[in-house]
Amino acid sequence: MLAELGRQASGEIVRLPAGPSPVYLFSHPDDVQHVLRGNWENYRRQGMFWRPLQRLLGESVLNDGAVWQSSRDILQPLFTARYVTTLAGEMAATVDERIGELEGYAESGHSFDAGEEMADIVNETVIKVLFGGRLSREAGRRLSPAYDRAARSIAFRLFMPFMPYSVRLPGDRAFMDAVEAIDDVVLPMVRGALAHPRPGRDVFSVLCQARQGQGNEERQIRDDVVSVYGAAAESTATTLTWLWPLLDAHPQVAARLSAEVEHVVGTGPVLPSHLPELRYTKMVLQELMRVRPAGWLFPRVAEREDLVRGVPIEAGAQVLITPYATHRLDEFWDRPEDFDPERFSPGEQERRHRYAYFPFGGGPHQCLGRHLFHMAAPLIVAAILSRFRPVLRGGGPFTPAPAGSLRPREKVELGLLPIRRGER
């Protein structure tokens, strides 16, 4: 609905009838840039559209003000491109080992839930980066479905954000059960680390060292860990789940992608040195994030009144920014509904408005996990396609579910055929 409104208005600001506070849709890249970068201090991550998420995320790096600044200062050095590059060897080895476990599906012919398997693969890939081995594989497998339940059960609160929490809505109980399940994994780990501190350069260890002795350190570490895990692991898994239906619907893209992986990686294993050569793989992933951005809604509240391209915005107004809408504006994207990785061929991006494409947000609040995604996602895709030919089984058409992050409403059921040399 938001995407269609943005297209009908050709990117002009739209006022929405959505409750007691004024609500505006900003979809034009100029307006997006104004909110996320130019006048970002006036547009806060607060308000009725943000409130449902705060029951999960708490006060963290995904907030605003002093708490956000403190968390970002601690975490920023661990998510730079340079630092993430130092993790590439370990991540590639982990991916290769984990993808090898999929051989059982290829041998048996059994299919699997791509959403669950992608989440488990991403978990294995990022757990060492985020938690330094403190989080077991079993515990990681409890986190992923809990995040999925939380994202799906929040739908009614997103559609009726003005409804007070004294009024129970469908999904409220499931959401709080999911938050409890996440806390059952994260809080014992936090308490154990605070009771028995040890040095380390992983995200969790650095957070514990920096927060030790602050008085509210247990809750603060918990909130940051929950937020970072969601941004780095859950979003990556959700994005990769969408890849397989899109490749099935676009066999020419799938064939070219597989051919590149065969040429660059061969029979594997995939190595960090392969990444610069996986150019088409990168283009496919960029286009994937254009049509299916995991973070599809960035709500803000105007702290003070503002004038945006001649439109007065009242103090306290709710502002909705959604990559899903901006990524579909006809003025900036030819055939916006088509899945076409060629949009991201070398040179094309330089001719595009900087904020016509922003799957990771922008400005000071740009997602910390973007470099981790650009490392992990192509490693995972290349590792799978170097060994198997994925086959979609049943389902579709696959449509976005009403959820906190963009995920398929339908189950993506995938089978794997083993690749033999010369078969492609």
C-alpha cells in the first residue's frame, strides 16, 4: 500500500489518515536524505510506529540520544569494512563446513524449509563474530525462530500503532512469548560473562568489558546484543530466503549466477579471495535487497516543526520512510517491479540518486551490519551453488508477510540436486 501511494504521488509527500497524530509518507530520495542525513537530529526513532519494536529491542544501538551514541561508539570499530575483512577466513571456513551438512538433503531427495535453513547457516557464520564462541549452536537455533515469531506477531501493532497497550490485540501474547524466549538465551549468557569476565575482540566480549560496573549493565548489554543479532543475523537470513523464489522465477539470472560461481569457485571451497571476482553475485544480492529489503520501514518522529520541499511538518508528526516504496519509484527505476541485477552493473550506480537505494538506511544511523552482510551473503550463496542446484518445490507466488521485517508469507520449500562436473 505504501509503495503504491508513493508511486501514485510520484514521490511527493503524502499525508496518511492514521490516528491522532499527523502521519506522512516520505518516498522521494531528496526527502529520505533530508530525514536520514541532512536534518537527522530532528527526526527521532521514537513514536507509535517505533514503540512495538522497543518492547523487543529496549534501549540500544537502535535507539537515539545518549544511549545510541554510547552503544555506537563501542560497536562501530567492530563493524568497519577493515575489521570485518579480518574475519573473512574464519567465516569462509565456517560456511564451507556448514554447507557440507546439506549433502544429506541432496542424497535423500528430501526438501527443507529454506527460511529455517538459511537462518541456521547464517547463525553458524556470525555466531563466532558476534559472540566469540559463547553461544552454542543449540542456543542459536532457539534464537532464530523466536525472532521470526516476534517479527510476524507484531503485524497488528504496526497496522494500529495508535492503539493503547491496555487493549490486547492479536499477536500480543505470541510477541511477548518470543521476547521471553530470546531473553532465556541472552540473559544467562550476559550474567555468566559479567560474573566471569574474559578478554576478547568479539562483539559480546567488547560490550561486556565496556559496560562492566555501570549499574544497569545487564540490561544494557542484553538490549545491544538483541539489536545487533537482529540486524546482522536475522536480517541476512531473511534476505537470503527470498533469493531462491526469485532465482526460480528468473532462470536466466540463476544460470548466469551459477556459471559465475562455477568459474570462480569451481567445486570449492569458497575462499575470501573469491569475493572480488564474484561480481554478478554481488549484483544479484544488491537487486535482491532492492526488491525485498529486510528493513522495509524506518519510522521517525519530528521533534520540531520542519519545512520539507514546501510542505510544513508539525512537531510530533510521524514520518514513514520505506525502502520498499522508494526502490519502486518510476522516476528512479526503470521497470521497478522487474528483478534485474543489471541495474547494479559497474557505472550504473553512479548515475543514481544516492538515496534512491538505501537497504541499510543512511546517515549516522546507517546499519552497522552492512559490511558483515556483504561478506557473509556472497560466501553462503557461492558455497551453496558450487555444490548444489537448488530446486523450488511447491508454494508461490511468494508475497511479503505483514511483519516487522520483510519475509515471505508462504513457506519456501527447497530441494537440492548435487552438481557433477560438466553438468551445467
